[in-house]
Amino acid sequence: MDTPKKITDIQTASIVISSIIGVGVLPLPLFAVRAGNTAAPIVTLIGIAISLFALFIITVLGMRHPNKTIFGYSEEILGKWLGRFCNIFVILFFALLTALGSREFGAVVTTAILRETPIEVTVLVMLLLAAITSRNDLNTFAYIHTFYLPVIISPVVIIVVLSLQNANALYLQPLLGNDIGDMFKGSLTIASLCQWSFVLTIIIPLMLNPKRAMRTGMTGLLIAGGILLMLVVASVAVFGAEETKKLLWPTLELARTTTLPGDLLQRMDVVFLTVWVTAVFTTLLSGYTFICHALSGLFRLRDHKIFSFSLLPIIFVLSMLPGNLLQMYKVIEFVGRFGLIVTIGYPCILLAIDLIRNKRGKRSAPTNM
Amino acid sequence: MLLPTCRQLLLFFTSVMICIVLTGCWDSDEIDERAVVLAISIDKAVGEKEEIKIAHKGKMSDLADQPVIRLSAQIALPGRIPLGPETGGGGGSEQSPVWVVSVTGHTIDEAMLNLQQEVADEIFLGHLRVIVVSEEIARIGVNRFTDYLKRNPEIRRTAWMVVSKGKADRFMQMAPKLERVPALYLSTVLDDAIDLGKFPSDFIGKFWSILSSNAQDAFLPYLDIKNKENVQIKGLAYFKGNKMIGTTNPLEIGLFMGIIGEERGGYGTFVDSPEIDGFLLVRAMKRDAKIKTSLKNGRPHVRIILHYEAMISENEVDKNAKKPLNPKAINSVEGKFSKGVEKKVKQLIKKTQKDESDIYGFGDHFRAKHPEYWKSKVRKLEDWHEQYKNMTVQVDCKTNIRLVGMKSK
């Protein structure tokens, strides 16, 4: 790798946070409440726990191979061709995830703000922006995430705090209650929203201090998870479980219900949506950059820039595949849950093989470097 | 050779893309080319309606069951809305700043389509402040209005929905003195009522949340117009499910706010005091409520513990009072006030129990704190109504009068 290793701890944490907080925060309370009614916060917590586990696995892998990305060490662990074969699935999945994310963004913008603008244009502009930005190296990528982090977090926190003036604590009770199976299924959906943290697998080799990857990664995920949890709690406390189920984007409605004290701003959704566009951008940027670097890793190329524009048509076409909005969410939920195999199952297998081989390797010969 | 280089081609491509992508003109919308709707009223259409068929042709049997509504929209006229406070005697004050258009339709959206057919500019609902529904329509049910309003991204969740005594379109035509735009006056009346402790916060988003809930019934302000220019809060319109079923008087709003624990008190009542031989007007300043729920032999039981912080604002027989106001008298007034509140709260709850309308959200307390009971007995709101009818209530009220105003006796 030619890129200098200088991504700091804070930058790593910000990458995790702003990758996770993205397009998914809008329907998040709906997913949680559908699965758990008033137990939605618990569903979210379990979801976050699952993602913590996923992050733990990829970080352990990354720290065992501190100079390689997942595309490097998977080929080492599984063998060249099997590793490549598996990595194609990872890339395909993230291409799909990025495409669906941009489509969801387009759907929200066309429904709520720019109603005359064709959805293709909104999606294309966002993808173009991500494509142009992804041409930078990973250090710049880290700067961008760190730079936008306060802009993303603070308004969300402010909206949650202000919305609590309309909250009703009774709506959050009873804490438990739904069918365990449903709740777990919902948790998987929530965990799938956190899958963007997988981008950490290409960041660890560039960290200034890869030994601290575990601590920073976990901190980042906990902060992002805390924000997601706050949004779920606030939505349920303000709207109640029954009303939340009827709203497509409860988080957006939360911003619409909230006013700044003193009639300074009668609706916060304008502020929220502006911020949210930035959040979506950083998320899609993560996805896009990940794919570019993954492809260059796959083809053993030094430069990832060649892919940034050639990918654009493919992702754009993928994003236009779902027919209507409700179908899109069905696809997103399905792809997201299926993707857990890629982001949790695959690293687990890698780690298991790696551990077994290492034990044997110690006895035979130190061939693996 | 004049073949463009790769760099030039790229430059050309980029500039074309910028031109296409960064225009952002699709949604440009001039402010004076919008018909800004400030308020709408919904009445039952009377007599033979002239109907242009836009949303549907001929008869639709399902829709025909529902009464046709008459929707009046108050549209702001660009240029006539005064910015800032009015300077006295300015020209053009004869002209109304709003224009009221009435249309009919089976649903709100159909009426809106009909409205657009009559109004040149594009209708914009982003500034909609108040939706006035006539009592007649509210008693038939409001569910069929909520879908359109929730689906439309322009509607604010902080708008108000109110029930009017009699015709709702009178609120569109009224000419208030304090504010030139009727819709703004109406929403000011409601917002100020919250500040004065005269009405609980109940904007449309809250109303919808309660309407969706299976453990509480919704309520709305019940308004009337006096002298064509004055809005009066006549009470609370309470619902059973999505149908309005009854009203309260204004004093009962105060009691209701006490039960749901709204802190700010805005109502007062006379209490007679034998100690000073006269009547005192006692005003509630602060309220606090605790609700304890329990099950007695499988029947829901509610204990409401009210705490009032009150003041004496008037002594009715001040002049010829034989005995001056004294601490002992105040103590007995406190007791009497509490007794009065207890009695009236029980009456109010009994009245709503008879109508099967749980506007207090007692159901939510049982859903939250007795989940086993709730799961076994209640599935829908109707089930809770059955339970609610037989609910027993105990009210304990304690009053503290600390202030008596600026008089020594």
C-alpha cells in the first residue's frame, strides 16, 4: 500500500459512526416497533448487540493481520481462489446495499421535499457525489467523515431532546411483551442497518495504531447505537407504538412534530433533512469507497480510481430495480438480513479457520506471514 | 488536427453534466403563484350538490354511504397579508386578506381536487394551521379525514383540529378584531389557551397518536363563535373511537386537565366559607396528578391522587364581611375546594364512562402496568370500552392555598 498509515483513533470512530447513521434512521423506529411493539427499545438493543459482535469479529481478524484488508487476508486464509470467490459476494452485497441506500434516499426526497424532481436525478446526483469523492485516498475519506460528524450528530440529539416535551412515558411500557421470534427478526433488521461498519475492514490496515482498533471501533458503534436507540425511544414515547406502526418514516415525523422553544422554528424537519442528506452522503460514500477498494484489491490493482466512475451505471441501475416504495422496503429488509451472512457469518468462518490454522502452523513451520 | 484531447472531452462532459444535474429547477415554485391554504373547514353538504366529477365517474357504492362533505378553504391573498403590526387607519383595510372557497366531495382529497379545479394557483398546504370540523361530521367519524392529512407531507403535525358547534364554515368567514387573518387568530386562541392553562396541548399530531391508540380515546377543542368575531372555547369534544360522542363544559376542561396532570391551572371556582360568611373565588395555579391502577376481582380500579396549588383571587362579600379572611377559614376553604373537585371529577368520569370514552388514557396505564390483564382481556379499543364502563374510581384531592393576593384580609 502506498497510502501512508495515518488514520487516527478519533477518525476511525467517526468513520464507524457516520457510516452507520445514514438513510436507515428514518424508518428505524418503524422496524423496531413492528417487531416489538412497546419492546422496541429492547429490539434495538439486541440489534446493536448483534452488530457489536459482528464488529468484534472483523476487528479481531483485522488485528491479526494488521497490514492487510479483508481482501488480503481472506485469500490467505481460504486460499487464493476460494477467497476471491467469497469476496465477490461481499462486493456484490455492498453494491446492492449502496444502490438500495441511494434509492431510499431518492424516495424520501421525492416524497417529502422535492416532489417534482424525478427520482432518477436525486439518486444520480447523490451517487455522482459519492463517486467523485471516492476518488480520494482513504486518509481524505477519514477526514471527510470526521469533518461531518458533529453536523450529523448534534441536530439529531437536539431533536430527540426537544421532542421529549411531547413524550408520554406510559407509551414505553411494558418493556417486554412481544413474541420472542418476532423480536429477534426485528433485531436482525436493526443489525442490518449497522452493517456499514464493515467498512472498518479496509480502514484497520491504514490506522496509525491498529492495536487500538478494537477500542475505537467499539466506541464508535456504541455511540452510533446510542443515537439509534435514542431515536427509537423518542419516537415510541411521542407517538406510541400504534401510531408509529402507521408512519413510514417516524424519525422524520418526529422532526416535524418538534418545535424549537419560543417559536423560533415551528418545524424542525427542514433542519433535520439538511443534516440527514449529509448523513446519507457519508454513508453512501463509505459503501462506494468500500466497493472501489474491494475491487482494486480483488484485481490486484494499485489504484482504485478506475472503478469510481465505471461502477456508477451499475449501481444506478441496481438502485432503480425495485418498483414501488413498499416493495423497496421489502427488498431492503430482505437484503439487509441476508447480508448478515456476509458481514457476520463470513468473518466468523474466516476467524475460525485462521485460529485453527495458526495452531497447526505454530507446530509445523512459520510459512504464513 | 483539431481532434479534442482526452482532457478537453472530459471537461466538456463535466460541464454538460453540471448543466443537467445542478439546475434544480424542477421544484421551483414562486411564492405568489401558490394558493396558500391557512385553514379548512369541513361541513356536511346540504341539498343538491353540483359536483364536477374529477376523482371518480358515476356512483361508487362504498363512498356513497358516507355523507358528502363541503370543504371551505381559507386562502391567503398574496400582498394583502399584513407583515408586522398594523398601523392605524391604513388604506385598504376594508379588503379581506383571505379568500374563502367552498367545494364538495366525498373525501378531503376529492374535495381538494375539486378545489384545485376552481383555483388557478397550485394549492399549498404547508401553512395550514387549523382544520375545523363541524360537530355533525365529527359525530359520524373523523377517521376518513386523517388518512389524507397524514399522507400529505405538507401538513404540519403541529396544526390544530377543532370541532365547531354548528356550521364549521362560519370560522372561515369570521372577522376577528385582534388579528386580520381569521385562521391565524383561531390558532392564536388555541395556542394561548395552552399557555393560560385553559386547554391541554392537543395539536393534530397528538390527536392522531391518541386516535391510533387502543387504550385511549381522543378529544378535541369544542369551539363556538360569538358575534361573528369572537371564538369561544365551549368545552371539550370527546370521542369514542373515531366518532365524537359528547361534550363537556369549560370548567370540566379544568378538571380533565387535572386528571391527566397538566401542570398549569387556568380555571377557578366559587367556594362558600361559613367562617367569613361569604364566597371566595379560588383559582387553581398548579396541578399535579398521580394515577394508581389496580385490579379488584378482575375489575379495573383507578385511584387518582390530585394535588392542587391554588390562590384566592376574590372575596365576594368583601365590603360587609363580618369576619376577615383568616388562616382557619383558608384551611376550611382548602378542604371544601378539594371535596368539590373530588365530586366533580367523579361526575365527569362517570359521564364519560357512560359514553364509553376514555379520554384520560386510563387504558394506557393498565396496558403499561398490568400487561397480563391487558393481554387476556383487551385486544381492541372496543374491548377496553367494555372494561372501562365497569371501572371503579377513587379520587383523593389535596389543596394548598398559599397566596391571597395583595390584600391583608
